[in-house]
Amino acid sequence: MKLHRDELTPQHQEYARFDDRGEARYLPYLMYFHQADYRSATINTDRAGFRISHGPGGATASAAENVPAGPVRLIAGSSTVLGIGATSDATTLASQLWSKHAPSAPWLNFGGRCYNSTQELLLFTLYRHLLPEIEEIVIFSGLNDLTVGRLPEWQQGDHGAFWFCGEYFEKMEELRESNRKAAKPFGRRAERRRTISTHDDVRRDIPQVIASAADLTLRHLDSWRRLAGPHTRVTYVLQPMAQWMRDTPAPQEKLLFDEIDRISKLGTWEALYGDISTPEVSREFSETLRTGCEKLGIGYHDLNPVVADAVGRNDWIFVDRAHYTDHGYDVVAKIMADTIGLS
């Protein structure tokens, strides 16, 4: 039986090829990043793995290819900023801003698939040398920091857990074992440390998850502010997520959400992430971030209620609970430009 996903969002087949774990690029410090010089009708990347942005008059740019003379603007974040769900490079947030809603300067796509706030900051730190003067930085994020914030305490460390960190810990444990002496103290074999968590291991204290995710995010935002310098405006935007934004999905969204739950090998969204997907959690996380950003002198906006007020109940915004349709990216980009005051 043909899936609704293939009929309604055929571009997902290309994203599956792009995100093939067998072709993953493992990079020092960042852990992983996108395939470089990837070419397709849906998504294209430069020599470093950054997605190409499109602007007026057919202009294109990215952090490591066709870099404009400056000043430029950056939109940073995880896979929603990368543009999962968009049918082409021209319909991502960066491209919608540059080509339509805030075209006065080029927008570069600094989205990283499956990134948390630590990796978002590191990506900027490691590639800042490629960029000219930066006029504006928008960090459009939030959901991933809550999801990885639920991973077990022993995976959090000083800088927070990250997607696929169980695989990292597993390989590091194998390396440790290969370097241990054959003889064990008192003739006993050392017990192998647990490195892969299960759903039963996740942290259930949601107020603590919110607090730790917000603390890490604000710590990294302070570093963004310092690295950006006094002449660059830095704004944090809490991304609209389907269940934070509205109770009832559009008809196409319901078909896709139900199908994703049915075919997922890990379990339903509610079973996996239901405890961080309520409007109450979103509001608490948002208010903690808002208070922290005010102290840091960083602009803050929660777009969930703003976008919810702007769209109708049948407007098809999401291809899954975190990523948007072309129409969704267009709507969010316009509202973001109006809310932040971009030109």
C-alpha cells in the first residue's frame, strides 16, 4: 500500500537519501554534519555541508561557497532551519527570508540536522572565519534541546546529551576495552559499562529537563552574543512545533502524523515525546528562556502563539510534527520577519 507520505510529501524520499546513516560524515568536535557537495532537485550542499540559500534574481550563497561580500545574516538551528520538508533549497526559511520577506541582505543557512544548542554554537565557532561582516543572527531552535534533555543523566555530561550519543559512548567503551590490560584485578573481569540507553532510561522529571535545557541554551546564547560582537543583533526564536502550536492538526497533517506513528520502529510520538509536547511545557520553557534572554540582552520571541493566531485550522503547515511544508516555511518566515523587525 502506498504511503500518504509518498503521495503528499514525495521530497522525503530525497531527504532519506541525504540523511543516510551509512553515508554520515563524522567530524571532529561537531560529531557529525551533512554530506558535502550533495546534489539533487530537492537539497544541495556546499563543500562544507551547508545548504544553499536562494535570493532575489537567482542569487545563491552558502557559508563555504559563493559567500557574499557582506554584510550577511545568519539563521541557525537544527533540522527545521536546514529545511527538512521543503521541496527545494529555494523554499527553506533562509531562502524565504532572503528572496521575499527580509531581502535587504543575504541569509545564510546555518542549520544542522539533529543538532542541539552546543552543536549549533560550535558550527558557528568553527566556520566563522569563512564569513564577512554579520549584521544579524537568528537562532531558531528549542525542540531538540528538550528531546535530548530527556536522555539519562549519565549521558548529559557538562555540555548536554546529543542525538546518537549512545553510539559514541558504545564505540568509546570498545576503545577503552581494547586498551585495557588482559589481566584484571583479583582475577575478575571488569563489567562493561552501559552505553546505550532505552526509553525506560529517559529522565521523567520534566521541570528538571526544562531547567537544564534552558540553562544550556542560555549559556550558549551568551557565547553567541560575545562571538557575534557589539554590532550584530542576536535573536532567539522558539520554533513552532505542531503540538505546541495547536490542538487539532490540519487534515493532511493528521494523515501524516498517524502514519508516522504507525510505521515508526521506535514507537509513537506520544510514547516517545508526549511529556515534552504539551502547551504547558512549551510555555514554561519559553518563559524561562525569555527571562534569561532579557538578562543577556538578546532578543526573544516564541512564535508558537503568533503562528497559531495567523493560520486557519485547515492550513497545511507541517510535514511532520517538527518540519514544515513550503507553505509553512513561507508563513513562518513572514511572521518571523514581521515579529523581529527584519527588512
